[in-house]
Amino acid sequence: MKRVFLFFSLLAILSTTAQTKKIKILSSELSTADEKNYPGATILIGNVKVAHEGATLDCKRALLYREKNIFKAVGEVVIEQGDSIIQYSDYANYDANTKIAKSWGNVEVNDKEMKLSTDTLYFNRTEQVLFYPSKGVIKDKKNTLTSNKGTYYLQDKKFTAKTKVNVVNPENILNSDHLDYYTSTNLAYIYGPSTVFNLKDSTKIYAEKGFFDTNRDVSYFVKNAKLFSKDKTVEADSLYYDKKRGFASATNRIKVIDTIQKLVVKGNYAEIFELQDSLFIIKKPVAISIFEKDSLYIHGDTILVTGKPEKRIIRTYHNVKIFKENLQGKCDSIHTNQATGLTQMFVDPILWSGKSQITGDSILFKTNKTTNELDSLKVLRNSFIIQKDSLDPNNFNQIKGRNMYGKFKDNDLRTMLVKGNAESLYYNRNEDTQKLETITKEIASDIEFTFENNEVIQTKYFKETEGKTYPPSQFPEEDRKFRGFVWREDEQPKTMEDIFIKDKNVAKKPRKKLQEVENAKAILNSELNKKNKKKSKPDLEEE
């Protein structure tokens, strides 16, 4: 059985060899031979033209080896294949058995879509593939592509370029180590570290997989994507970017870095509008203001950043939580003006500073623009501060009033002025034994407190005061908590990770997918699927 198989295999090979057509001479001014110097060769001189299976080769002089079916051309070599391509070079060798031509010396190839220039070129006519092992330059109507090594597939109009690849047009420069470029669509697909640099405004994109539409200046990248602009950097797992519209859409593990205001915004879906200097980010978004020794984290359902760096506004909407090492907070929404350093909390706001719980109808705190440290605090209407007693969890020091105004030093709350209807309740312990000795309740128009290590160390009363100090056993039980007292320690974010814990189930509205992003995703997936299904063929190498 094996012998029969070998016989038919040998027969098939012999049949294929027998069917290989010979190179045909169409014209030559002189035909001669020189067996001593060129054994087995016919020497052709002057206006030489030969043909082989749909292609013609023109040159000044040539050697034709009839037995070997090999043609060697010298001087003004022209190879034409129907109306598909025309190739020029100084020298060429053509093997009619393999249908592979090697050309070198000022090589130039033209088809309807592009012009290729290089020093050495291999042309596999069977596979319809061109390969250059050294530097090549490809020009089409839109771009100029250069690379140290590349392959051009005639049927697909596709270049596969490797090693120091550059695609240049009047708007952009694309640098890559590996890309596929289609001359028919001007689409470039990247498969390695790549950078798109915009020549007009110096915007830069880095990625390691995706595509770039050089006609529309639209890109879609899905690996290590980074967008660099003058004042911020955007990083994400996938990034869609329409340069002409100034629009970007990012998905998963997003990091937006404001290099001027020292702000970082993270999340898992974002849309960026460059022309409006704005962006919004959702899916576990968090805004991080970077301080010298600490950072302030603000999380909510949606974060919206608007305005130029010097006038930037950050709005965080719904289920907002704040974490800083010595300041935590919670509210429905929050508004931060980076120009003034003012942050406003809205709808049931609460702050925790050290051991103090601070509430009011509206809370505002300000940071120093120079040092980026906390500067001051305002608690407006129904202001209330509560501190749990250091030893007895059932006792609470309390300060209440119409409005409160606090000052920070080294990011710690140091003074607090209560203005209007001020009340205070303090459990006084012996400094040495920590035994509860008295309970003091005071009422005044205004009261100022001084803090040290998050403890009240000094109290000043303004205008008329009304107060009394009681032995603990005689203090009225009904006065132990001021009206409006609510202890909310269980809501306090104790770590940065706690800001992502939802207090209640909130119905999430489904996000409508952007059609332009879905189209870009389909284009890339189609190319990747085609690339995976098609078995890669080895590049032609110089023998």
C-alpha cells in the first residue's frame, strides 16, 4: 500500500514539473552564447523581452538558462504582470519553476493603489506576494509608510510591516513594530507597541493592539491604550478616539490623570469631550486629589469633570462617599471648584474628622490652592458635631448651633466657631484616672472650640451664657442627647475600599451603547478573526 502511495506521489510531482512552462523570448537585438563564462546560458543583448505565464520581463541584457528555466536580467529591468503591477529595478533573477523573482538596485513597484521603493525585493507570483528584507517606502494617496522589513499581499492590497514601521501623513505620524496596512481603505491594524502622534496639537496615543483609520483620524485600541493631551492622560483597557470630533470613549480600568491639578479619576466607562473640556466617568468611578502626604478619594455613581485646568469643576452625583486618612464623608452629591479650592456637599451631608461626626443641611470645605491642604470648613443650618465618649459608648459629647466655621492646620481640625443658638454637652473625665467626674451643658449665642489630637482642649463662650455642670448621677437622662441627635458611625468609610460599598440597592439605568464605538469594535474583531483563521505563511527570505 505504501509503495502505491509513493508511486502516485512521485507521479504527481513529475506531472507538475512537466507542466511548468518555459520562459519564452519575445525580442532581442542579439542572441549569442559563451559556454566558457556562462555555461548553459543564452546571452540576450538589446531590448530584451521575455514572457512567462502572464508576465513579461524587459531589460537591456540577460542570461536565459533554458534547461534550468531561469532568467537573469541586467539594466533597466521592467516586470509587468497584466494590468495589476509594474516593477522597475537595476537587476533581477527570475526562477520560472518557483515563479519567484528577486530584484535589486533602485527597485520600484507600482499598482493602482500605491508605489513601493526599496533596494531588494522578492516577488512570489504564485502567492501574489511581495517581500522586502531591507528598508522599504510605500506611498499611496493618503500616507507614506516606511519599515525595515515588510510584505505586500497584492490580492488583499495589504502591507504587513515589521521593525521600525512609520506611517506618515500631513496630520499624523504612526510608529509601530508590527502593523497591517490596507492601501485600499487606508486602515492600519497594529499588533505591537505603537504610537500615533498628531502633528497639529501634539496629542499622542499609545497602544499595543487595535486599528487606526488614517482617512477619518479615528482609532480603536484594545491593549494598554493611553491617550496623552496637553493637560491630561487617559489610560484604559480599550479606547475609541475620534480626533476630528474631539471625542473619546474608554472602557475598563480607566485612569484619567490631570497633570496640572494633580487629579486622578478612575472608573470603568468614560466619555471625553475635548472641545468642551469635559468628561464623565461611571462604573465604580473615583476622583483622587493628590496631596503631599495623603490623598482625598471621592466616589459616586457618576463623576463629571468640566472646564479648563485653571477653572476646572468636578461634580459627583448620587451615593457619594469621601475618604481621606483624617477626613471621611457622605452625601448625595458634591461640587468641587478647583479654581477656588471650594467643595460643597448637598443632601444629607455628613463628615467625620478624627473622632468628630459633623452634620448640617449643607457642608462646605476649602483647600489651600498653594499647599493643597485642607484650609477651612463651613456647616450651614442645623449644624451638629458629635463625639463618642472615650470610655463609655453610651455617652456622647455634642455641639449644636445654627452655623459652624472651622479651621484646619496640617489637615487636622483645630478650631470650630459655632454661631447662633450654640449648645454644648461635655462629659468631663479626670486626666489621670479617666474617671467621669462631671457633665457640663452650656447654651450661648456663639461658642468657639479649640481641638488638639481630635479632642476639645479649650472652650470660649461669647455674649450671655446659660449653663450648668452636673455630677454624673444627677444629670437628667432626657438631656443626654440634643434634639436631632443621630449617631451614624456605621455609615463611615473606615478605609478607601469602603467608599464603594452601597448603602442601599439603587436601580441602575442601562447605558445605551454608542454606535460608532460598536462599529469600530466590529471592524477590529472582523480583522482579528480573519487573521486567526488564516494560517500565517513564512516571509520570503533571500536564498
